[in-house]
Amino acid sequence: MSATIDAAAVSRKDILADGLWRNNTIFAQLLGMCPLLGVTTSAVNGFWMGAATTLVLLGSNTVVSLIRGFVPRDVRIPAYITVIAAFVTVVGMAMNAWAHEMYLVLGLFIPLIVVNCAILGRAEAFASKNGLADSAADALGVGLGFTLALMLLGSVREILGHGSIFGVHVLGERYPDFLMFVLPPGAFIALGFIIAGVNIINRRLGRKIEARAGCSPAAHPASEQA
Amino acid sequence: MTEQTALTPAIRMVLALTLVTAIAAALLGLTDLVTRQPIHEAQRAMLRASLEQVLPPHANNPIDDALTVHADGRDIPVYIARDATGRVVALAWEVVAPDGYSGAIRILMGVAPDGTIQAIRVTDHRETPGLGDGIVRNRAWVDSFSGKRLDNARWAVKKDGGDFDQFTGATITPRAVVKAVHRGLEFFAAQRARLLKRASRLEEPARKAKLQP
């Protein structure tokens, strides 16, 4: 699903950087499109969806890492999904209790975190092969990278669509709502431009990363996993 | 792992899955225990805030001062707002428009005892952002319901010859809301006498309890 990482060779900082940027779930792997396009109508929504996903990832990656020697290979996927579903439900209940309004806004997308293939992907590709601390670091990196992408897209759509960011008007009260960016087509268009921008940045950084990591998954980020 | 080599693979699988699901179940049970009360309170606070928006100033807590009316095959809670003397100043209940553009729209409506709408608020919907969601964001439209009764308005959108605006690019959503609020008023007209009688009966013990200490 994603480039497997030779954990012995990379430091924890590399694990973090990998999830956060180089192998970013959205920018590099184009996974998790459903929550990405569904909830990023505003920066706040993007932040909360990212935070919920990060918490689920932290929980699932640590538990999967803990039980990795115990669960037989043949039943590992049902076991991982059970773990992920449990954490999604826990996060959903906690949001319902302590962030009730946000819970109502995100609605169906919270339980749908279960089927975010990026999370099962991390369990299978990383946590099932690595120790507790590394798996937690991976979850943090991937989760924050996902949050970053969701917030970035949410901000762009909110600014272009409503002229505001985090609910604060920045383009003046009289800004006419640009509906296309609030609706799904705007999400695709904005995402396309953001990924193009990320690729330009990566190309400029490309040589530096290549030199440091030996082989760079960021050289052609979108092409291999899409 | 050496002692596990004695077990057959099938038993190991069953053991592993049983343990994982047992831990997951325990985790969920624990979370439910911790969050049940806060969720209940959050829902009440939410309802309270919505009620404040559709009801005129009142001295009681309408959530605790509610009647249940059986109509259309379901129990509908009717929240009662009273002034300091215990007189009913308005009632509020929720109506559901099943025919929104995408799914049901839930509307809370506050109505004076004579059948005049105080205010309405949409509490839940899945309408298109920027088009149908005008039922929440377009304050002028929301406020156009205030002061309307069954007999002083034509209960349809303008396109259908009524008094209520539709939105550019979205007729289905406001049409569904107008229809649902209209049904809500008809429900009140049918139940009015019984409702007010039950409401004033409720008031007696409540007022006595307040006077005694």
C-alpha cells in the first residue's frame, strides 16, 4: 500500500518526516479521499477530522504493534479492523460528549474513519512490523500529515468559497460566496492545484532528500500509488 | 512464543481474535461509562439552546416542562414556556420534513397559544451548502415565518402561489420546510384545546411547589 520502511535504517525523526510530508497520505499517496473531499468545506472541519483520525491512528498503531507477535498472519486483517473500529467508536463517543457541535457537523464521516484505508495501511505496512515507540511515531507523523492536508484544503476552500478562514472574514464581509469551492467539484480542483504545488516544492527539495535517504519516495510522489 | 507451538493454528486464531474482540469490547464499555452522562448533558444543552431561539422570554425550563403527544404514530415531545406566574406563553415542538433535497430536515418551531409562530429553527439537515442551506443561513427567510398563522398566510413557496420565498437554484428545500411547518401548525390546531388543558394542569403542582418553601 505504501513504501515499506526499513525501520532499522531510519531514525524516529525520519519516520515522522515521512508521514508528515514525504509520504503524506494525501499529497503523496492520494489515500483517504472520502473524508478529504467530504468534510473539508472549512478549515475547522479539516482540523477536527484530522485530529480524530490522528487519535485513531495513535491508538490502532500502538495496539497493533503490541499484539503483532500474538496475532496469526491469517487473521491479522480482521484483528486490525476490530482494533481500528474500537478506537473509531471511542473517538466518536468522546467527540459526542466533549465536542458535541463538531460531532454533529462531521456526522457520518466519524464512523467512516474505520474504512479510511490509510489507517489499515499503517497497521499493515508499519505497526505490524515495528516496535511500540516507532509505531507511535509513525502514527503521529501520518496523522499530523493528514491533518495538515485536510486543514490546508479546508482553508483554501473556505477562503475561496466564503471569504473567511476559521470563520473569520478575511476578504471583507461583502465577499460573494463562490459556491463551486464549497461543493465537491471545488474540492477536486483545489486539491489538484495543492498537489501540483507540493510537487513543485518536492522537486526543488528533491535532490536534498535523495542525498539523505538514499532512495526517495518523494521524487514521483503521486504516480506510484495512485 | 514457544509454548504456543503446541497449539494448532486454528486454536491460535480463535484465541487471538477472542482476545482482541474482548479487549475492544472492554474498551468500548469503559468509554460508554465515561461518556454517557456528558453526551446526555451535551444533547440537553443543545436542545436548550435551540429552544431559547424559538421561544419568547420565559421563567421555567421548557425541557423539564414537557408533554408527550401521540400523533402520526410517534410520540412528540411538546416543550412549554411559561412566564413567572405559570401562564403558558408559548409551546415548542419538532417537525420533520422527510422530503428535503437530501434527506430529512428537522425543524424546531415555537408557537404562541393562539397558534402564531414565534420562530422556527432548522436543527438538522443535509442540504447542499450554499443553496439549500439557506434555510439555516438566510436569516430574513427564517424570520419570515415569525408572526404567521394558519389563517394569515398562503402556506407554499412563491413559485407554487404561496407567501414564502424560494431560493435561487433551490426550490425543493424551502418547499419541504414550508410544508413541514404548515403540518406542524395543523397538528397544533387539531391538538390545541387538549394540549393547553394538559399544560395548565401541569402548571398547578409546579406553582404550588414553588410557593410552599
